[in-house]
Amino acid sequence: MKFDGFETLAIHAGQKPDAGTGAVAVPIYQTSTYTQDGVGGLRQGYEYSRTGNPTRAALEENLAALEKGVRGLAFASGMAAEDTLLRAVLSPGDHMIIPGDAYGGTFRLVSKVVERWGVTWDAVDQSDIEAVRAAVRPETKVIWGETPTNPLLKITDVETIAQIAHDAGALYVVDNTFASPYLQQPLTLGADVVVHSTTKYLGGHSDVIGGALVVSDPELGEQLAFHQNTMGAVPGPFDSWLTMRGIKTLGVRMDRHTANAEKVVAALEKHPAVRKIFYPGLEDHPGHKLAERQMRSFGGMVSFTLRDGEEAALQVCKRTQIFVLAESLGGVESLIEHPGRMTHASTAGSPLEVPADLVRLSVGIESADDLVADLSQALEG
């Protein structure tokens, strides 16, 4: 019998009891190399842990199952995953499209590193399908999407943009970090590659750095695996194990993140200090209907602007007591940040610059009443 419920896969895919001891948890194979039975006689295919490690292999199988892909590849960070992918599929003279409010790290990689290889790029509001279509050139090889975007939580029509990319002979890559595979599976909608910072919701406990690529095409998977091994930005076995441990509770955590975010948004809607809220669960959000169609629910990320401007935003970030002022997202604890001066500082002065009065929340799994009370006192000063 085949079982494919998400929560079942999160706990069991790739997680085989240890053959030697019967241990239920996958062992941490803390080794750099493996003995060989004669020259080239590899036991179970392992020779060196940069190339392959059983703990990492278990994580990679698990990630592929959760995203409905044919192959998963784990990396030392989300940026390592992005860098490996772009170096594997782009050449000088190629062109790529990124979101008009892309994650700051992605923008920095493309504008400061990839551009130096002779790759051109355009930033496009991908919630505008015709703008995406107009930005495609004969030399476009990658359309890079985020949905929801970071930090303005715009929603992208994955199915339609996948078709635009494929008509142009380009790959469609979707950063699925904000949603997680529990809320959304872009490969099932036509994307070619899914990117994750596994640091975030997949790990879920703010105690490990990691990244991942999951692909729908075996040949592309082989190409990326070659670059993964050649470039070497792989996670260690303990980081792989920590990420797997976090994934086991992803479903129940995402349900709580979403439920808490909805209560936080309801409170923000009523507060006179708040000018605008960015959350796809709101019926007046431009991408609400699309998010309903391609997501299980709306997630735990919320952004909002303040009527009194940037200084008010900075003060709110300073005054919270439960919401921790820190970069990153997706952990069990709630975080607050000022994107313009923190995660998206690299976009200052560019077309991707974020509003100065913007505050971003990663809503955790604490008591929703306590979270609302904390934000209320911070807003009231």
C-alpha cells in the first residue's frame, strides 16, 4: 500500500530504521570518508561525505517526497543552493528575470555576483502576468519567482508563468521558503525547480542553517548533483539531522503559524497606527483568490506599514517583548524586523527598495492572545 499524506511523508519518507541497530531515528553519520572493499569497491555507494552521506541522503529523499519532485539536493544554506543552481544553468550572455520585490539575498547574488559573469537580468512585478511576458527575451534562460514574495507577500500565478517560461525555453524556479511544501507545491503547478532556505519553516527551530533544491526532471537533477559535489557547499550530517527533525512537525507547526497570523492580522486591521497590511489571507489582497487556489492556507508571514512613517516602524520593532527583533523567519518563536535596514538593506537605492515604514513579522506558535497583546502595546508606545 502506498501512503502519500503530507504528514505521513514528513515523518517517514527517507526515514528508514537503521539496519544494524533498529534505531527509529536516522543515525548521524559523522564521518568524512568510508572504507572500500578493494579499490573502487564502495559499500552502498558511499566514498566521501562531500559527495554523499547517508544522513544527508535521507533528508534529500524526504525533501523530494514533500515537494512531489524526482530529486532533492541539500546545501549548507539557502544562498548556497541558489548559487549552485544559477552557476549550473546560466552562461555568459544569458538573461534572467527576478521578482520586483525579491529577497535581499537573492537580489545581492544576482546584482553583485551573477551579473559579473556576463548575465543580464530584469526585476519584474510577477503578479503582473503581462509584465512578465513582456520581459522575456530570446536569451532568457531562467524566470526566478517567489510566492508569497519577501517582504510584500505578493502572489504569483505559478501555472501561468511556468507556461511562459517553457514557451521561451527557460527554466521556471520558485523560491517556496515562505509557504513551505505543506502550504504549496510549485512543481505540481509546472515549476521546474523549487528552492528552499531550510533554515526557515522546514527546520523550524532557529537552530540550523541549510538550503535545498528539488527538481521535476531527472536529467536536471543529475546536472545539479554534479555541481553540488563539484562546488561542495553541502550540509554536514548533524545539520541534515536537525533539519529532518524539524520537518517531522512541519504540518502541525504551519497550521499554528497560520492560525496565529490570522489573529494577528485581525488585530492589526483594527489598530489606528497601522496604514496597510500585506497578507494574502485578506480578501482585499490582490492575490487572495489566487492564493486560495494554489495554497493550502495563507501562512505565518505578515508585513505592515505605519501611518507615522519610518521612525514609528523602528520604534515598534524596538518595543516588542515577545516578538524578537531578529532577521530570519519560520521558527517556533515570533520575530519582528525592519526590512529596509535589515534583510533587504542590499536593495537600498535600487528598484527593489522596500518601503521605509515597513515592518515584517514571522508569527510563531506562542499564545495568539499574548502575541496580539505584545503588538498592541508596541504600537501604542
